[in-house]
Amino acid sequence: MARRICLDCGTLTDGTRCTTCRRPRERAMLQAKRQRRPRPTHAEDKRRAAAVAAHRREHGDWCPGWRRDPHEASDLTADHVDAVAAGGAESGDLQVLCRSCNSAKGAR
């Protein structure tokens, strides 16, 4: 691979930025991501746990599926129907999905 000049400091590197310049940039991007997606409050965590417990009492370890057929799953999670990051209310409706379906929903 050809060596290039770092976009920030001008030293030779194998990528677009040297390791000295890349680390603060990665740290800043991670902090910005945390600010966009704050950690749910303790009350919200309890509300989600209660939603999963109620779903398990009624349906067992069963995921209703998101854009796929319902299936058995032991890793159920509760998440907002309308994402808070997209403008949904923090107290909005929750839906219970397995982690795989929840990730697929979040990646759409």
C-alpha cells in the first residue's frame, strides 16, 4: 500500500490520517454519538423490563418478528415504536422484539 501524507499534520502514513491524529478524531466521534443517543433513565429501563416481563407472561419467549415471521427467541428487548432519536416521545409506546429484529429495525 502506498504511503500518503496525513490530512491533518502532514506526516507520512499508511491511511488518510496518522495514528496520532486519528485517535482524538475517533474519540470526538464517539462522544458525539453518545450525545445523540443518551442512555435511557432508570425509570425507562424499569418500564422496558416490565414490558418484556408482561410479554413473556403472555407469549413466552416468542418474538413477533420485524419484517420476518414470528420465531422463538430468548433475548427479548423492548424498544420504542417511534424512535426517540427520530422525534418520538420518551413515554411513547414500546414493542418487544428479539435483539436481531430490534437491530434490523434500527438499521432501516
